[in-house]
Amino acid sequence: MTKTQKYELVESLTQRLSENNRFFIIDLGGFNVAKTNDFRRKCFEAGVQVQMVKNTLIRKVLDRLDGDFSSIHASLKENSCLMFLNEDFKAPAKLIKEFRESNELPRIKAAYIENTAFAGTDIVDEILALKSKNEVIGEVVGMLQSPMQNVLGALSGAGQKIAGILKTLSERE
């Protein structure tokens, strides 16, 4: 790869990651061609893009982005692959967990999701346990609505009780 090609790759990756701040760095080392192709095919079907990138180029891209990537820099050793996430940030983690059931690899080296860096090989379950932005907003709205619904329920229940008592009293006479 020439210097010009490397520069263009760094520029395009920088722009891509600045627009979408969700990515995984994984290690496919140890995969043979058939397993690599199978993994890439499953990623394609899940809408996740995979691109092999040299660690030095990933470092250059991360240095150009805003954010704290120090924990990710430490994991940039051996082979590295970038996985670009779609709207569902859990899709790659699900895919990797599913693929690991029949294989020992791939191994997640690091992830960056919504301005939070994750590093280490055992972060798949941690990422799968995260809630999406929409799920958190839904929970907050539900928590805010709960007290209002209780008050309205009590008021409507009390009103029905009073109406029932008045109806019973009027029927007695």
C-alpha cells in the first residue's frame, strides 16, 4: 500500500468514525480462509461491515478523533479488524457470541459505543447487557408516567366509589 493510499484510507476512516461513533476492533488471527469468509458473510447478512486495517493506521485515525481512546490504544496488537456498527450496537456482539459457539474466535479487542470505550476480550456479555438509548428513554418515560397514573387511578376510583355510595343511598329511600 502506497503512502497516498494509506493517507486516503486514514482520511476516509476518520470521516466514517466521526459520523458514526460506534465500532468494534476484533482479532481474526487464527482463522483460515473458509472461516474468515464465513464470518464476513454472517456480518454482511447482519448489516455489519468488516474491514482489515493495520494497527498503526487505526492509531492515526483514533488520534484524529475527539474522545479518550487510551484504553483502545493498548489493545492494538497483532491482527486487527474494524467492525462498523449499524443502528443496533448489539448486533456485532450477538454475531460474535453466536460465532464463538462453534469456534474459539473471533476475539473482541476493544469497542467504542456512544462515547464509551470498552477494552478486553471478555466484553461481549457486558455489551449485550447495555441498553440502547431508546430503551433508556422508554424506561425514564415509564418511570415519570407511573406516579401520574397512580394519582389518576386513585382519583377515578374514589369518584366511582362516591358515585356508587350516592346511588345506593338514593335507592334506599
